[in-house]
Amino acid sequence: MTDGEMHETGVLGQIEFWFDFSSPYSYLSVMRIGELAQHAGVKIVWRPFLLGPIFQTFGMSTSPFLLQKTKGKYMWRDMARQCQKYRLGWTRPSEFPRMGLLPSRVATLEAGAPWIGAFCRKVMERSFVENRAINEADSVAEILDDLDLDASPLLDLAHSDFAKNLLRQRTEEAGNRGIFGAPTFFVEEEMFWGNDRLDDALQLAVSAGTRETSKIIS
Amino acid sequence: MTDGEMHETGVLGQIEFWFDFSSPYSYLSVMRIGELAQHAGVKIVWRPFLLGPIFQTFGMSTSPFLLQKTKGKYMWRDMARQCQKYRLGWTRPSEFPRMGLLPSRVATLEAGAPWIGAFCRKVMERSFVENRAINEADSVAEILDDLDLDASPLLDLAHSDFAKNLLRQRTEEAGNRGIFGAPTFFVEEEMFWGNDRLDDALQLAVSAGTRETSKIIS
């Protein structure tokens, strides 16, 4: 049985990756998850969502990093160190949280596309390395062009009610499943919060995949 | 130059370890730090403090794990997994946060004692493995007895105004230095929050120690 066949019959380990384009620690996981998951033989289910409405359900008007100043100050220092550790580019965004509604809609619509990982990495790098806006149609078009994709129909779809509703539903689902921050990973019903838990989540996904494979073989 | 001499001349890497006996993630670090620091050749400066007054300065009446129910629910699951990962005993405490004022005073007074690590581990295990109270004189006396120490004079001192003020000052210092949770580590002025950052903090402490040693040798 090849990896491809395992994938198609659904017995490859799988990780659901919930993230928000404005979340610094989501940036770390977006940049890291592709290579790590590939190495582990785990399939990624991309689940962009919006943290803002989640925070609101907890009575928070904005990011906890803004509401709690000392925690926010620490986070920026921690992010600089984490990027150095993982050898990732880093510029503290001049705007925080930086709005990423439009790329979130594109990523929600195209979560199953073969280019989804590359798209998400480019959006994140534009914000957290180049310190540039990501919410304008021009910004997203530039990224799609870079990926040799036809930006125009994708952007039209991203502006549709269908796309708006889909992202809204995803965000509601996030809340219903107990998500309170980003990134969050699910392996089956097991939830992991934070980039610091990515390795643990992937390890569980590998075991879960192996368990399923044994069932079919036996 | 032996390790002992390095220690005495202050060039051994050093880590300040700020923790609260009621904090679950502090339990993980209390259990792990002794062996890890010894292996790395890093000196631990034990800094017990009280998280409660810190949370109050942020307008929180109690632990964020109680104020934010989904986060609290996740934390208990995460703790069970983390203890399994680090092969530590674990029982979810029936009382949370469990008051640990008296052992905090003893640990603050005796932070430099050779038995401080063993004492802190026993307090933590009593709470997070045996699910027993830690704040009564009897509880602390039992732990001190176990360590072949004379409990009576230590407890008398722990009940003194001197001890109360010292712990109060430490907690104020924690707030002034930007601590907003526990465990928190300092290596020189670099702050690290959370058990997940213990390894990074120790690594920096090793570099800092090496740097100081080079200065003296050169």
C-alpha cells in the first residue's frame, strides 16, 4: 500500500489545523506545519477562522495581548526569540491585530487545494516578515499571481455571500468545539492549543493513522 | 576551575525560577527543573510567589482557568497529557486553586537551603499527585519531617511577620518585573513564561554562564 492509497482510503494520520492570519503564534505554525506533517506522513486539514468573534464570546473586545499589556509586551519578545529558534523571518507588525478577512475567505474556500499551504505561508510572510497589509484585493491578487493562479475568479468567489457564510460557519464551529485561541490542532477529538503543541499533536496523528492502518490490514 | 568554584565566583549560568504552588504548570517545572539544571550546570534561584495578587492587578478575581471555562477545561486535559509525556504522577486536584500560603512562606525563607528543591517537589506531589491539602501546619510539618528537618522552628519562622512581608515583597517584585503567570523564568533580564520555555531558558543560562567564564579567563 502506497502513501497515496493510504491517503485515499483515509487511514493516513490526520491533523486539523485551526489558525487565524492575524495571530502571531499561528504564523509560526503555518510556516512549520507543512514540512513537519509531510515528514510524519500526516495529512493536514486547513481550517482558517477568525479569533475576533471567539474573543467576543468571552467578553473580550480585542486580542488578550492588547487587553493585558504586560502579556502583550512579553509576546513580542517571545515571538522574536521563537522566530530565531525556528529560523523564520520576523518583523513586528506595525498594525496589530492586522485584519485578514479576505485571505481567510480565500483559504476557507480553497482549503483542499494543492496550493493551500503555499498560499497561507505567503499571506503570513507578507504580514509578519514584510510588515505589509493582507486584507486588500490587490494584496491577495499579488499572492495568487505569485502562485501562478488566476486571481480574478478566486477573488470574485471570496467576495460572495457563500464565502462569507462559510467562514462565519467555520468560526462558529471553532467556538462550539471549545477553541479559545490560535493555533489550535485537533487529532480526532483531542485538542491541542498553541504552536508549542504542534509536535505532540503530530505524534498523536501518526499513532492514530497507524491504528487505523492496522485495523484494515488485520 | 571546578564547578564549585565557578558557582562561588558567580560565573555559573543562573536561572531564576518564579512559581506558585497552586499553579498546575508550575508543578511540571518544579518536578523537572532540578535534574535539567544540574545536567546543564546551571544554578537555580528559587522564587516562590503568589499569583493571586498578580491576577488582581489585572482586574481578575481568580485564576483565568476559572474565569474562562473552555480554557480551564482544556488545561486539565493538557496537564494529564503533559504529565504522561514527562512521566510524572498526576491527579486532578479536587480543589482549585489550592491554597499554598504556608509552604510558599517556608520556601521563600529557605530558598537558599540545600533541601529547597526536594521540599518544593514534595509540596507539589502532595497537591497534584496525592490530592491533599498543603496549607496546614500539619501538612508542611509532615513534609519537613520526611526531609529529616526540624519542623517546629521553621514553622514558627514561617508564621512570623518577617516571613509574611518577605513573600509579599517577592510577589510585588514579580509584578514589577512584568510577571503575569507561572512558572516564569529569568536569565539575566530575559523573561520566559511557561513550562514550555524551560529548555530555552536553561539554554540561554548556559550561554550566559559561558560568556562570563570567558571574560574571567581572557
